[in-house]
Amino acid sequence: MSDSLPDLKIATHTLNLLRGMDQRQRQMMELILRQQDLINRLERDMRDGFALIDRDMRDGLSRSDRDLKEIKSEMVVLESRLLQVANEFRDREDRLADHEERYMGLPNGSTGGL
């Protein structure tokens, strides 16, 4: 009987040790599953976030392209207007020069009826 008592104690301790190890293994598995869920959620959120950033960047670039085209067209219109004004000034300058030549060509004392 004394032989069976230590065997029983050893079996009980072994069983408690195995139960404890099984419980820790279950806890570790639950922890790993929770962490895997968190990682999956994080990956999904990052993927969605990058998709939003990508879409926003494309929208921003298309708006920038549109704005740039508008600026270019406005610059062309302004350049055309500037050339038109410069030509008007040149025409006035030529007419003034013509008038000055005619005035200088008049004999002294004659104002042409003025």
C-alpha cells in the first residue's frame, strides 16, 4: 500500500502538471487567435486606407491637371491680349510718327487752317 500512495501522488502531480500545460496551451492559442484577428483587421484597415489615399491622390492629380490646363489656357488668352495691346500701341506710334512727319513737312507759319 505504501507503494501505491507515492504512485498516486506522482500520478496526481503529473495529471495537474498536464492540466496546467493544457490550460496554458489553450490560453496561448486564444491569445494567438486574438492577435491574428487583430493583425487581419489591421491589414484590412491599412489596405482600405491605402486605397482611399490612392483614390484621393488620383482625384487630386486630376484636379491639378485640370487646374493646370485652365491656367495654361488663361495664359494663352492673356498673351493674346498682351500682343493685341502691343500692336495697338505700335499702330498708334506709327500714326503719331506719320502725323509728326506731315507736321514737320509743312512750311513754317502754315498750320493747315488751324
